[in-house]
Amino acid sequence: MLVWVLIAKYTHSCVRLEHGDGGGTLVIDPGVWSEPEALVGADAVLVTHEHGDHVDLLRLKGLGVPVYAPRAARIPGLDFIGVVPGEEFTAAGFRVMAQGGRHARSYGELPDCAHLGYLVEERLYHPGDSLYVPDRPLETLMVPLQASWMKTSEAIDFVRAAAPERAYGIHDGQLNGRGLSSVNGWLTEECGGRYQWLAPGSAVR
């Protein structure tokens, strides 16, 4: 049973989880915009989908640890363990359940691809590029802040629908300072005290 988990935020959608008892380290969505140090000492990696801002192919090819991704993902040159929606597995000592199945709709049918959110230890949920809400209570929600497929009101509604104890912003790599301040202000005001933004490189327990 986990006593606590260290949650470290890196640029854009990358999140690193470390067992509080000195156990394994799990990294989610280390993309081309995230810092290389996010992967130092990683024991396993979860990839929500095939887009480059969520999976850095060159770094992961040489990492030498298990990488989990949607079974139908198109990530040429990367050996990964294919996962399907609803599947439960253990990665780096963490219990993980795959959620959802498809990328959020952007425009028309694009970009439609295989996609999974990951519920870790039934406590923390990383949705990747989707606003799929798990059907169970959440302690911690990672909430996308900006993308071509979403607007700020959807981020607010996502937090309200999931009703976590706490929520932290991700998917913010394309926001400048003014935009980030605006989005953070809206979520802070509208999400009932649940929301907090973590600067890249910062961590919480």
C-alpha cells in the first residue's frame, strides 16, 4: 500500500511519479518539449498516444525500460507494450488502469487516434489529450489547460465533472505568460479551491 507519492511536473504534459517508500519511478507522456531529466532513473513509461508532444521517440528508444502505450498506436521504431481500454497492469510498482480509447475531437475527424488516459493506484488520473472522466472518485486529476481541441470552459467542466480532491494543470506548453495567467485564473476561480498550477520542475506530495 502506498503511503504517499511524489508528483513532479515537467514541461507540457509530462508527469513523473515516485513511490514515497523508495520504490519505482513512473513517467507519463515524456514528449519532445519535456526535459530530459524527467526520464532519469525511470523504471517504466506510460504514453497516452502517438503525438510527439506526448512521446519523444528518440529518447524512449534508448531508455531500456518498459513503455506502455495504446495497442493501436502508430509509433514506428519503438518497442512498446500494447494496452487496451479497461486493462489493468503494474508499471514500476504502480497499479494502473487504462481509460477511454480515442483522442479528443479537434476538427472534423482529426486528429483521431488511439488514446488512453491512465488511472494510477485509483488515486491519480492523467487524461492525456482527452477529457474522459473515470467512473470513480479521484484524489488527484491532471487537467489539460490548452490545446487545439479544447477551450477553457471545457477544462473547468472537466474538473467539476471529475470532482477530484485536487487538480493540477498540464498540457500548457503552447501558452505564453499572459495566456497561462488567464487560464490559471479562471480555473482557480471556478473549480472550488481544487485547482493549482505547478511550474515545470516543481513537485508535490
